[in-house]
Amino acid sequence: MLIELISYPIILIAIGIFDIIGFLDLGKWIYIIRLKMSVKLKTKHKVTFSESGLYYETSNIKSEIAWDFYTSFLESENTLILIYANRQFSVIPKSSFQNNDYPILKDFLSHYYQSPTQN
């Protein structure tokens, strides 16, 4: 019993130290776990873009977000990522765009944020 009381804090302190020095990226793993458990992924989303911002709608959420809420954007082969804070972002699959909508939005974002980063 005494060994368990001593070993758990030591293990937790070691994990904390590894996370602080960047050896473990616990934030990423916590985010992935929370994302997989999220009910948001199991509902239908509607996102509409305009020059003033984006309109986001689900069965129980309706939200208008101005472009100045976001600080920049990234893109990968399959996703558009709108960044609004450190480790805070909105992910939009490129497959959700119709026809030539994505290149138009990307051009707008490139001008709005000046320097996108590509992965």
C-alpha cells in the first residue's frame, strides 16, 4: 500500500516533466481522444462561407463567426484548418466543398491572412 502511494505521484510527476519538455505531446493525444468521443462528429453540419465570415449550423447550434476571430489557416491534402488560438482550430474536410468552391475560399483566405502555411 505504501509503495502504491509513493509510486503514483512519481509516475505522474515524470509524465508531467516529459510533457513540459516536449518529449510527450499529451495535448495532442487528449485532443484526439476528446474528438473521437465528441457527439459533434455524429451529427450533420452545414457550413456557409461569405466575405464577412462563416455560418455554422447543426441540429442544435447556429453560429456566425467573423473572419477576424481566426488568426490564420493551414491546409493539408484533405482538410482546411482555421486557427483561432494556440491548439484551437476548426477543421473542415475539403471533400465537403462543391465544384470550384474550395479554390475560391482558399484564394480569399490567402488574401485575408496574407501568408498561409501548407503541410
